[in-house]
Amino acid sequence: MTVKEKIIQAVEKLPADATIEEAMERLLFLAKVERGLNQAEAGETISHMEVKERMSKWLK
């Protein structure tokens, strides 16, 4: 499926009264999910332990 087809499909799934902002948010969300999946497939991930270490700095 092409990017254009994915965009059309996402927009078609929105409710009839969706705003432009809601459509943009949905497309941004889908783009970020796709980017994350591509990174995972490429092995560009970090371990659970590293996530815990990074988060511990924020959660203090």
C-alpha cells in the first residue's frame, strides 16, 4: 500500500464531523507508529533495562 493510499484510508476512517486538526493528529500518530516499527525492524531499539535507567532520571 502506498503512502497516499494509507493517508486516504486513515482519513476515510475518521468520523464525518472530524476537524482538520483531528485528521492531522491521526496522520501524525500513524506516521510515528510507522517510524517506530521501521526502527524496530532495523534493530534500532534499546533494551528494557536501558529504558528503566533513562526513565528513573525523570521519575525522581
